Amino acid sequence: MSTTAHHTETFLNLTLRVWRQLSASANGRFHEYKLDHISTEMSFLEMLDVLNEKLILAGDEPVAFDHDCREGICGACGIFINGQAHGPIPKSTTCQLHMRSFKDGDVITLEPWRARAFPVIRDLVVDRTAFDRIQQAGGFISVNTGQAPEANNILVGRDVQESAMDAAACIQCGACVASCKNASAMLFVAAKVSHLAQLPQGHPERSRRVTSMVGKMDDEGFGNCSNTSECEAACPAGISVSHIARLNREYAKSAFCSKEG
């Protein structure tokens, strides 16, 4: 006998308050839209597709929003929904959110990530290339290894492996920045630093890596961490703030070693 849960499809009448903004230099404001007969089986992005079809048919500009894989992998779909990054479901992305999470008659407010380092491109789309530049500053191993070595030549303990892979789960969506009152990128940078700092392949460059990435983070204009852990709560990958503690230790070691040198 099958025990698979089935959702009963119902339909919703909704009011959307959507932030509309032509560019980073333009003034933006909320526009209100009514949507009727929205299936609870739709994903949130499918609902936005329905809205855009309605706007296009009416001769209006569609709402710009980011998306790609629609499977919670790429991190492109970040939207602030009713004051929460990615919406009300913990450890999920906007594209994984379904309309059954809302009720008939709900008012849903949609905003872009709000951070100086993430300027608005248009409507709900922001420029997150600051993350790419931080990654390029040191989030890699630059050793030219030639032919790939035998994986078992360098043994990695299970606890270390699991912790490193937990950090590597970061999808660079920016929810941590959007949810932080200071728009801090510490959880993102910590995930990238912690991932490689724990693996033997990352040890030779660990000092240069943390210094370069933290320096670039500051240059990009992200705020300071205030240890409220809202970033962890908003992270779709559930990355722990314990990685921020490791980042701070790595940075302190780097500063000490540079003085000693």
C-alpha cells in the first residue's frame, strides 16, 4: 500500500506587492498586482511566470527576476519574500518554494536583495558579481598538479571531510547578505575559506587565501558581522556560523605569521 503524500490542488487569489526599479541609479517603488486562480501546485517562479504573461498581454513590462536551474542548485533565484530571504520554508531556495505555502487572499511582498555591494540591475535582479570577485581573490588551489594523483594518496579523516563538504555546499545565492542587518558576506567568505582550509590540498595557500578574500570582501563594501546568526537561518544550504569562527581563526593566524615573517 502506497504511503506517498498527495497535496490537494486548490486555487488562490493573491495580491502581489513587487518592487519595480529600472536600474541601480533609478528610483524604485512597489507596484501592486492582483492574480486570480493560482494553483497551489505551482512553484513560486511559475506564479511569477503567470504574472509576467498577464503583464505582457496587457502591454506592460514584465517583472525581471533571476532564475536558471529551478532545482535549488545554482543559487540564482534569490528574492526577499515577505521579509524573508527565499521565503518562509527553511533550507530551501525561491525556486523550491510552492504556492501551497500561502493562503487564499494573502498579500505577498517581493523585494530584491538589499545591499550596497549588490546593486539592483532591474526589479528583483541584483548584481552579485562581488561574490565572483571575492572567489577570484583566493577561493581556489593554484597548484599545477598535472595528471590527477591517486585520491587515496592523501587521506582525509571523515569528520574533516564532512565539515569541509558542508562548507562547500554554499551556492553563492547571497541570502546571507540579504538577511544580515549589516549586509555582511562573512558566511559566504567563511564557507569558501573553511572548505579549503580543512583539506590538505588547501593548506599551502591558506594564509594568502584568507587575507586576500577578506581584503576583497572589505573592498566590495560588505558590512561587518554582528553574530546574530540570521545568515545561518536564511542559508538554503544550512551552512553553520561555526565556519565564521574558523575564518576568524585563519585570519588571526595569517596576521600572526605575516608579523613573524
